[in-house]
Amino acid sequence: MRNSGVSTYLPLRDSYGRPVDRLRISVTNRCNYRCVFCHSEGISRVDPVAEALNAEDYGFIAYVLRKYGVKYYKLTGGEPLVRDDICEIVLNMKKHAEEVSLVTNGSLLPEKAGPLAEAGLDRLNVSLHSLRSEVYEYITGGSKLLSRVLEGIDKALDYGIKVKVNFLLMKSNIDELPRILDYAESKGLDVNVIELVPLGVPAGVYSREHVPTPTVLNLIEGRSVKVEIREFQNRPVYVLRSGIRVEVVIGYGNKFLCAACTRMRLTPDGSFKTCLYLEKPTFNVVEAVKRRDEEALAELFKEAVLSRKPFF
């Protein structure tokens, strides 16, 4: 289902010279977990839940933005698998994208892995913050769901979907990092080790759980044979002896990440958002999308790109 013309368009650049070739889409702010670290993608939680766009709308967005160099889409939430039409969203976007990936807590993955594979999903990021049920429940609020997450990972691999583990490092699970890496190596999975950010996190939780950047890096360096820098967001990547790659995501106070950030965001209410840490500016595209007005959507996207500024 790859579109041979997807990669022929050059991405737009913001006033800092950064190209925008990625869109991270929060398709819902509903979630069946209550993680202690959740920043809700920088979106204020609202009730009722705003889900302004349907599967066909997302396909139209991908169709228009491919002409402006956007090739990579990551679907997130909330928990994106709570949407009944998530597979249709993937299917419609993949027609106009080089890659469609999805971030999930994995609890609904055993049932959804097959349909997602059939829809053409390229990759999954599965959150796995502990392999101990009591710690997992403390972090996620997902009572007795750890076994389903592990089952979902196996199902996704069986269906040929590439899986990457997201591990958010905190003081409450820092002793589990070696075990998480052992698990990932046994499955041949790459890993994101993510530093806790203060956005949306109660001050007491952040001060109690945050692990400083030097400690994060030191924990991984001892197991690596090579260190690289990924072009996207200048992320350090540690290659372990087994060959798996451990990417460190330092999202707060990191000017090097901002300097190489090529991502725009789209919120559940249908607004382009220029940065995780900024509430404004936002550019609502619902009216243009519902009218299937290519020119209006393109102008909103151009305006959003030009308004981007590094937060750090």
C-alpha cells in the first residue's frame, strides 16, 4: 500500500530552518489507564471528550500534507486503541504515508494486533514501565493488565508488526531497567528510555520520581558497545551487544532536542499544535477538513509551521 509519490515532496521549514516531516496525532484523550506521569500530550483534559475527526478525515489530512513533505505519522492518545475506528484511521492514512506507527499501553493489543497489521500499521511503541505487577499497577493504575500487555507484544510480533518498548524511567522502577533490557533483548526489541518531564505531573510526583539525565545515561552506557546520535531530535542511541538499540528521550530542558525537532502535533479537537510544551498557538482545521478544502488546510499547516519556535 505504499504510495510511490510520498517521498518526492520536500518538507516545509520553519523560521529556524527545521523541516517538518512528521505529525504526531492524538486521536483521543480517552484512556483506560491513569498513569502517574501522564502529560496528556500537552492537552488539557476535557469532559466530554473531544474527538472531532473521523477515519476519512484523517485520510484527507494525510493526502493533503504529503504534498508538503509530511511522511511519518504517529498515532497516540490518550489510548488510541479505545477508538473503534482506529484500524480504519491507520488504513486511510497509510495510503498517503511512508510510515504510520502507534503508541499504546498495550492492554487492548491482544485483540487489535491482527486488524492493525491488516490495516498496514508499520510500527508499535508499547509502554512497558515495569515487569512487576505491583509496580506496574502503581505507575499505570492498570490493575492486573501487565500479562495482557506482554501477550499483546507477542501477538503483534506474530503478525509481523515491528515493536519498540517505551520505558519511562522513575525512581520507583529504576532497578528494573536491566530486566527490561534483558526482556527486550530476548524478543529482539529496541527500547526508548524516557526521562520524566514535569508537564502535567503533580509537583510531589515529579520531585519524588524524577531521575536526572546523567544517571539515565550512566545506567545504559555500561551495556552498550556503540553510541550514535539519531538525526530526529538529536537523540542518543546506545547499541547493545545483542544489537538492539536503546534510544534515550530527554524531553525537558534539552535545547539539542528542540534544535532537531521535525514534528508537528494534531490534537483530538482537530488543531495543529506546534510544541508539546506550548498551549498556543494552535490552528483548528476541522472546518477545512470537513469541507475537504485542500487549500484552506494547506494554508493552516503552512501558518502553523512558520509559527514554530524551539521551547528550550
